[in-house]
Amino acid sequence: MVDEEARERLLDVRAEAARRLAALRDDHTAVVDASRDSNADDEHDPEGATIAFERAQVDALARAAQERLAEVDAALGRLAAGTYGTCLVCGRPIDPARLAVRPTATRCVGC
């Protein structure tokens, strides 16, 4: 994968992760706002458990989106350093087909 192609692919992945994170933050705000209007006693409120579950689920998805952004930023750093596409374990090149599917890969298939 040519460096410019890799950079564009990584920037596309980063933009998508940033959009997803923004949407999840909006969802989190909506869930929190909805919980303000509900009974604070989750144990006895039939909707309490649902709201708590939704909030936990949105939080987990937001953390995953943040981790994805960090992975992409690290890959962009490797690209700038000239080490993108090199396995961090064995030092051999990562198959371009793997990078096309998983542009943030840090290891070859063997490792």
C-alpha cells in the first residue's frame, strides 16, 4: 500500500470513528437527559434498569470509538515515522491485503 493511499485510508477511518464518537456522545446526553425525568430509584422503577443499561451500552461503545481513534492516530504516527506496515513483533512487512482490511494492524498474520 502506497503511503499516500494508506494515509487517505487511515484518515477516512479516523473521520468515521470521530463521527461515531460524536453521535454516541449525543446519544449519551439524550440517555442522561431522559434519566433526569425518571424515578431515581433504579431498583423499583421499571424503566430504571433499561436506562442504566442504555447508558452503560453507550458508554462502552464510546470507549470503543475512542480506542479506534487512538489506534488510527498511532498508525498515522507510524506512517509519519516510516514504520507503518512493519510488524512490531518480527519486523517483517505486513501483507498489504491485511492493511487494506485492517489499516491499523500492528502485526503480521503470523505474529
